[in-house]
Amino acid sequence: MISAEIIGSVLASLMFVWAIFKQYFPYDISHFFERYGHKLVSFFYPYIQITFHEYSGDGFDRGTAYVAIQRYLAANSSVTAKRLKADSVKDTETLVLSMDDHEEITDDYQGIKVWWASSMTMPKAQSISFYPREDEKRFYTLSFHKKYRDSITKSYLSHVLAEGKSIAVKNRQRKLYTNNKNETWSRYGGRTMWSHVVFEHPASFHTLALEAKKKKDIMNDLITFSKAKDYYAKVGKAWKRGYLLHGPPGTGKSTMIAAMANLLQYDVYDLELTSVKDNTELRKLLIDTSGKSIIVIEDIDCSLDLTGQRKKKEKDVETKDEKDAVKKAVENAGTDESKVTLSGLLNFIDGLWSACGGERVIVFTTNYLEKLDPALIRRGRMDKHIEMSYCSFEAFKVLANNYLDIESHELFTRIEELLGETEMTPADVAENLMPKSAEEDGESCLNCLISAMEDAKVAVAKAKEEEKLKAEEKEKVKAEEDIKQKIGEEKSVEESAASKDVKENGALVI
């Protein structure tokens, strides 16, 4: 690089001479020398330079290439820099260290040595501006030997940008979004369909009350999906995957979603369907989501009446009184009722627009699987169905370790028996395991759980007995009705026979 620096200083001198030359010679002559001068310099100078400005054009947003390079250099090369600067970047959990101005470092890519320099230019005259970028213009300069042009432009730069974006996603502050009623302006400028808070849910698969085999299967499926970009492109599918979580209330469906988000380091978009005006707005919401995200629709069976729409259409066709139908339409015209249809939701999940952004997980939750339209939950839309059931003994041991730091206890045998005889959700088990005062220890909490399960067992037995009595009473009533119906039928047959005899003989003999 020493020879390059010498050549650089010589070229700087030549440029100074050239500036003087341009002042005293006509434009045509100076242009002629300038054009062939560049060719001469490029012939002797073996290095190529590429400049990446922090801001470009008329916008006030930092260039994506500049930001990606900054992250890449901070993580991969800035360890060799002697002067660093720390920046607090929006939506980032940690400080970003990068090269200070007028610092230079080297990087090695597949045996190719390149030089990165961080530079800044100051304005020639003092001015007052609300935007610092207009006063101080920063840029990165990449220098490399010209024989590596193809490798650098076609491979290395793509590698730098991809790595930089990956680092930015990894270090970003994850968010929990919810959809707004109407489009709003964000505080950073631009319209948005979503508002957000910082996502800080502590759930993980380690603390999730679920069987170990089932947890491992779900984790492997999620990790495989997150690394399968090339595979999805190969088979011609959009890079997304659907999960259907179904089971009784309190079985941990929402906690499962938080654990999935923390495992993948994804943002979460909690979509409230009842707030969506129509299919067009639903599509806008999808477009406004980012990649590496989980789109959640909880209790989808309660969000909208998506299951009965086909039957309703058939009934509407058979309606005889058209005036009533018109009257009903007028009455509903002024309401805020959502007009999202099953067709619109299906297109949202796996239509053409669903491929926008890429790397998305779509999660539906429901307490009543049988209420959902089969088209909504078929494989290809909801690729993986996960049943969240009542608490098993294996799930209980996870909760006991989480809440009481107990891995084994003599009371576990009784608890295992009761769990096999009762149906208690993980939420109920966790509530009974949680100490309610400083005096309660682990054993007292386990006894509390045993007492609650025994009460539940008695309640279940009582409910079954009542149900049995109701069934017996129903059978008794049905038997009486059958006897009455049979007597009525026999009487009807006798009357019919008597009537026939009258017709044949002409008179009824008494």
C-alpha cells in the first residue's frame, strides 16, 4: 500500500497543477486534456475506489448501504481501528461502535485484501441548518486492486450488505405491533397502519409447560424455516409458514407465540380483525408489515363470523322477500361492522400479496377447532397444527421447576395420579404453584395444588353423576313418549280397520 500512497501524493500534485491549467486554457483544450488525463492516470494507478455516502439525493434518511457497511465494519473489522466512535441508533438495544472520521482499516475476503476509509467533508462556508448532514458529509471509501473488480462488485459488496443487514436485525429492539383503526403518521415520518410498544415478553421454550418431545419438534421446525430461504425459492413457495394453535383456554397458546418470537428474534404483529374495515385495508396492513415477523390472529373463531358465510350466501339466494333484504342492507350501511370476508382472509394468508416482505410466520389460535372453515386451516395455509392440551405430568414438572425450583418431591407421585384423573390447564396449575405469601414454601404450594385437583376431581365426578341422571331422565321421558306413540299408532290401526269394515258391510254392527 506504500507504493499506492506515493502514487496518490503524486496524483494529488498533478491535480493541483491541473486546476491551475484549467484557469488559463480554453474549455475545449482543458476538456481534451482532462479526458485523456483520466485514461493515463487509470493506466498507471492499479487501484479502484468506490464511495458510499451517508446521505444521497434529497431525502433526510441515511442510506441503507451506508448503515449496512457501518454495522459490518463495526462487527468484523473495527477491532483493528485505533479510533472508534459510539452511536446510539434508533430501535437498537446496544451502542453501535464504528470507525471515527479519517480512520482506515483493512479487510480480507477470500484472500483479497481491501481497504476501508471513513471520511468527512466540511462546508466551505459557515451556515445554519436544521439537518447536520448538510454541514458535515460523511462517506466510506472502499479501495481494492483493479484485478479483483469482478469479485468485489459481484460478490464482496453483496456479502457486506447482507452481513450488515443481518447484524442490524439481530441487534434491533424488537416490537409488538397492533393495528390502528385508521392510517396515522409515525413520529419518524411516514404513514403507518400499526402502532407499537417494545416487545419484552420473557417466555421461552425452556420455561414453556409442554412435553420435551413436542417442544423439540416445534423448535426444530421454526429454526429450519428461518434458514430455508433458498429452499423456499427453489420449490417456488413464498417464504412463510402457518401455525394453528388450538386447545382449551389457559393452555398456553399466547405464551407459545411469545416463545416462538423470542426463539426466532422476530417482531410480533397482533392483528385485531374486528378493527379492519374491509379486505382492502387487510391487504394494506399486510404490506405495512416487515420481514422477520410473526403475524398473530388470536381467537380467530371469535374475531369474525368466517365459518357461516357460505351458508349465509345460500340462504340469501333462497330469500323470497327481497324488500326485507334491501331494508337490512340499508340498516347495516352506516355501521362500523368489519366487512372482511373469508376469501379476503385466505388471500391474506397465501395469496399473491402474502409473498411481500418474506420470512413471516402466521399464527392462528382458537379454542374451538371445529368452528373454523376447513379451507382456512388446510395444510399449505396452516402448515403445522399444534394442540395445546391440559397439563400433563411432564409439563407440571417444568412448572414446578419454574415456580418453586423443585425438580423432584415425594408429592409428585400423588400429583401424577391426579393429573391423569382430572383436566387442569397449565394456567390453573401455575396459579396454585405460585406462593401467595412469604410463609409459603414449595411443599405447601404442592399441597395446595393437590387440594385443588382433588376438589376438581370431586366436581368432575359430581358433574358426571348429574349428567348421568339427566341422561337417564331423558331416556325415561323418551321411553314414555315411545309408549304413547306406540299406543296411538295401535289405536289408529284399529280405527282404520273399523272404518274399512263399515265401508265393506254398509253398516256398523254393535
